[in-house]
Amino acid sequence: MPASEEHAWQELGLDQEISAEKVNSYRGAAKIRLQHFAFNRNIPDVRTIRESHIKALVNTFESEGCLRLNPDNFVKVLISDEILQQSLSRQSLSETDLFEPGEPHMLDLPENVKLPVLHGKHRLLAAERFLWDKWWIAHLYSDDLPPRTQEFIEEEHPNAHTYCDGDIYRNIRYHQRNGNVDSEIKWRAHLSEGSRRDLARMEKDFKRIKRGLDNLLPFVGLWKSLKLSYLGRWLSVLCPEELTRYLERLYRQCDNILGGYSPEILDPNTVTLLETLMPECSLHDRALIEEMMERRKIFPTLESPSDRQVILNRILRTSGRILSLHTFTRDFIYFEACSIALRKLLPHTSKRTVSSGFLHSYKGINQHPGLCRIQTEEASFNHHFGSSSINPNIGYRQLFLAVMRDFPVLSNLAPYRDVRKLKPGRHGTESESLFKLAKLAYELGFDTPQVKEIRDWAAPNQDHAVARDFLQQVRPPTWYVVDTKKAEDLTSYIGENLPAMARLRAAHGRPRFTTNLENLSKKFRCSRPSSKHYESDRKFLYIDVMYNYNPVPQAYATSLAIQRDIFVSYFGEYDLPPLSGEPVTEDRGSSNTARVNDHLLAGEWEPDQNTEYSSTDEYLPRGEDGLGSLVESGIRAEQASPSFVTASISTGSSAAAVRPETYDLDNLSDWAWDPHDTAMNEFHAVESRRPSSTVKQILSEDGLIVVYAWERKEYAKFSTSPQQRSVFEKFTGNLANQEQRFVLIREDRRVVGWAKTKAVGPGGTITTLDRPGPLQIH
């Protein structure tokens, strides 16, 4: 007998067996109160419960009625023969009564009995919301029904919604793990031919991604958003390390939130409501989550108030965005575009993953032994301590950030349009950006034939090459008859004048991960930024910013915080090695210096060689010993003369020693600053050349604490209310941890300097602090 014919007979035999088992186990139909239907089972449900489907059924019930007596709308459940007989006897009914035509009998079940539902869960959940008399009609099957027949009943109903990709993948893996070959094959048949091929490829060659997905299988609520149509692209991008890192971060979040609880309490609607929120840094997101938990919009099946509080506290501690398979898909579109652009620096025939390709192409050229180059601006670098293992890993991450800064030019992906629907612009040409990328790779120690080819192409005169490429784009030779002589003359003219026409714009301001001004919509909380935010974010997409993340909580997370979170989702958190103290070029101004700002304190003084500073990892702890206590103790200090004598402090650096200057605060000019026009708890630029005028205006305001960065001419204001104390302490603590120094100017117009573990007070008294804390004035 041919194999195909034999298979057909086997299928026919299986169909007959299942039909016989259904008939033998069928016990009739009855009305069942909704409280007796149970959805949780020991095997995974083949379909994910969808809130949208439940709402659609409720709308249908409202407009057309629920038609409970229509047999097509009956649900199918399992029941113990013993329970069934007891209930029938109590009501003086027989088994045959459940087979009578017409309206079925109401079956009065014991209070604690739950009937596992094989099919009709969405219909029952909709009925729970819509009906006042809580019952539905069910087809009853004996609970000794074989598992394969139960699965058949779960899948056969004609009114069921189609399976989502997550349902299909979960069921494939479930039957694969349990050795149910026939069921596994049946579920694979739900996929397209291309998806089946991609799935087989992942199982064979990309086991790391498969393990990452398998870790998420217990969290059924996640899987509604899985898109298997992206599977081939996940594999083709050749970045399994980065994709797995993202999936592992998602798993850690779920495990941290649900550890000790059943994963089943995480439903799809809860996932949808929580994804992309950032409760750790956004006060708005935090309040929204608290409200949703209180109103039972999230985790609705969790009954205990104490358990709900435990879960809430865990959610609020989540670092970064709350991830999901939806964010995984959306972020991948952005990641893929950047990765494809970066692969232009690797050999085209390489079979290595992208990260492995760069690690193997690291040659250590242009590097100093024991040091690592960190790019801080387009043309500025710092030297950090490094090694042959640290440098290529950090360098690869820096190259990816470089692509993120120029992704609209290097890829086919454009930023999202802003609300006004203006078409995003492109800055520069692809050849120019690609040359910058290859040049950066070479400066970071990477060398490949592609890097050399790109550098050699533009090396004779980069500006001429960029001009030639631009002219070919606006007048492509395939469309136009080009006058070669005029084209070369114009190329030379543009190339020669470009350097004189423009120079690199210096970065202004500081990276801001939070704001009180704009709440980003969900669309802009994943994937690429909008055109407006791309322009403001790109100047901060450097690794020293990405790995120096200590946001002061404010109302909303910024687009930069989203971009940073996408980056660390794929590349992980990383502790940069410390600065070596040798900047490669003129840097934008590091805060890692031990000098007291000479714009505030003028004049020479001799250092006290006996006064030393001890190093510490955290200079400004929160709580009772934080800077808030320093401010309070300073203001409460005894009134004294505002005059100063020289005080000596050794700063532990080569910076010139300086002494405090006494300012006459009663004879100062006005300056441009209105404290009521600016947002709280963040830095703002001011227009003033005299620090003393800044001091005067600050002291004239009631109910405010103002931090002024003299070198950058920026200020941040804070409320003195007790509720805002933690915000102020965290803000200044972050500055102190960057080795910033503070000067406290009190209402009595005395200046108090504070640096690491030494403090200077009036009269030249130096107070040594065992640890940072309240200043004691002698």
C-alpha cells in the first residue's frame, strides 16, 4: 500500500476513534450556573483569552441577544460521573432527562464543584458581564474522556476566533516537550510554509533564541502579541546574543513581579495596560499603575488585598520600561535597521553573528595599552582604563550608538512623523555617515577590509567625496545627461568651501531622562523616535550617557530615556571602567574633576598638606544624613559675621587652590530669571555673566532651594516642602556621585563650601566628616 494511502487510512481510523470516544463520554446538556465553570487547567489552554473578543461578544449580546438556547452557542465541559449522579438524584432526574429535546434542565451542583471548560471561555466571560441570571447551557462530557479527544473538542468549534501566533507556538512547544508527535505536527500545520521553515531553522541553528522564548512559556498573558511573521527576520539579522538578552530581560521582569505567584494571573489585558510604562522614573506612570491596581484593571483575578499590594510594589520597582512581546516586536524593527547598517563594516560573506564578527575584527590599532577610548562627542574622546577583553565589547556598543545617531541616513527607516505630520528630514548623505562610522571603527581599534575600503575611498578628500555623492543623488546619471566637466568643477568648489562654511556644533545642556512637560504616547515609547525627538536625542546617544543613568523622578520619561532603555534591552547594563585622567581631545567638560569652580571662588590660597580627601563610592547618601540635612543644619546655624578668612583644603587634584570670595549681596545688578516660568527639579539655562547676581536673585525667593551650576550657567529649583525632600536629595546625590562640589549660600549670606568629606565654614574652620552628612559650624 502506498505511504499516502496508508496515512489516509490511519487518519480515517483516528477520526473514527475520536468520534466513538466523544459519543461514549457524552452525558447530555444542562443549564449550569456561571459560578461552576472553571478555566484554569493543568494543560495549557490552546487559545489565549482576549479582552477584545470578550467585548465584541458583549456588544453582540446587547444588539442581538445572547441566544443561549441555540445549540451552536452551548459550551463544552467535563464533569465527574459521581458528581453528575449525585446532582441528578437530588433533583429526582435521570440521565435520559439530559438528552430530551427542548430547553435543558437546570443542574443543581454542589457549591464547591467546578467544571473544566473545553470550549466557550470567551462566551462565558461575556455572559458574566452581561447577564443578570447567571447561567449558561453546557454539553457535558465525562472527565474520563481521553486527552487527545479533549484537545480535539477544544480546537473544533466553528465559531471560535482564529489562533494567534502565540497560541500556535505555545501548543507546538507543549506537545513537543511532552512527546505528542501527532499533535505537534497538527499545530505546525497552522503555520505558513515559510514560518514552518523559519521555526525549524531556529530550533536547529538558533537554540539561544528558542531558550529565551521557552522561558516565557509559563506567562500565557504575554503571548497574544507574538508575531511569527518576524521569525525569519529575527534569524537573518544574525544578532542572537542581543535578541536573547532582550528576552532574558523580559523574563526577569516577569519573574521579579510574579515570583511565588501563579504565572496564570498575568492576563493579556494586564500586559497591554502595563507595557512601555516606566514607574521607576515617571511619577505619572507610577500613579497610573497604582490607580489601575486599585480599580482592578490589572491582575483582576488576584483577590487578596495584601497580595495585590505585593504585586504592586514589585511593579513599581521595575527598572526601565515594562517590556512585552509587543515591545520586542516594535523595538526589533528599529534594532534591525541599525544592525543591517552596521554590518556594512563586516565582510559580506561572514557567517558569524554581528557581535562575534566585530569582536573578531578587533585589532587594537590606535589604542594605548591598558586604556579604552570612549567617544563623548562627534570629535571628542576620553581615555578610560581598559583591556583586550573590555575594549572590543565597549567599542561594539559605541558603534551601534553611532548608527542610532545617524539611522535615518544609514538605513531605510525614518523617524516617526510628529503630530503635525511633517515629513521627517534627512541630514547628510549615506556616504558621509558611512565614512564617519568606518573612521570611528578604526579609531576604536576595529579593522576589516570594508572599513579600509570606505576609509580609502574618502581619505584623499572626504569633503570632495561627499560633494560628489550628493550631486549624483540629486542628478543621477541614469536619469540625466551630466556635463562631466561642470560636475567636477562644482564638486571641487563645494568640497573646498565646506570646511570654511561650517564647523561641528558643540553639545549644549545635559541629558534629561525625565521631564514635567510632555507625556509620550505609547507609540513613541518603543521603536524609533519621532523626528522632533530624534533631533534632541541624537547628541546624547553616547555610551558615557547610556551607562550613567540616574534619573531624577519627574512626571514623565523623555524620549531619550526610551532610546536608552531600548539600547540596554539589547546590550545590557554595563559598568564603564573609570577614567584614566587622560582626555584624547578637548572634552565637553567632565564633572569628574576635584576642583572648586573658579567662577564662584576667586583668588589663590595655600593648600594644607595635612588635609586629605578619602575616596568614596557614594558621596551623598539619602535620608537623614543627606544634603537636605546639610541645608537644614546650615540654615539653623548661629548667626555670625559674613566676613571670611582664608581656609585651606587639599582637593587631591592638580587644580589651582582657591579661596572663598565675599560678595556684597546688597549692591548687585538684576539678572534675567523668572523662577515661576520654569519647571521644577531640572536644570535650565540662564543669561547672566555674574555669579553674584545669581546669588542675589536666589536669596530673594521664598520657599525655594536652587542649585546653580556656575560653569555651565544652569540652575535647577526645588520646593522646600517636606514632600519634595526625597526628590531634592536624589538630584543632588546624583551630582555628588559625579564628584560635583557644592557651596551653600544661606539667608545670613555666609558661604559654606562642601566637598566629598571636608567642609569649610566661616572663620576658616575646617570640619572633617567621617562620612558625608550635616555640616557642623564651629
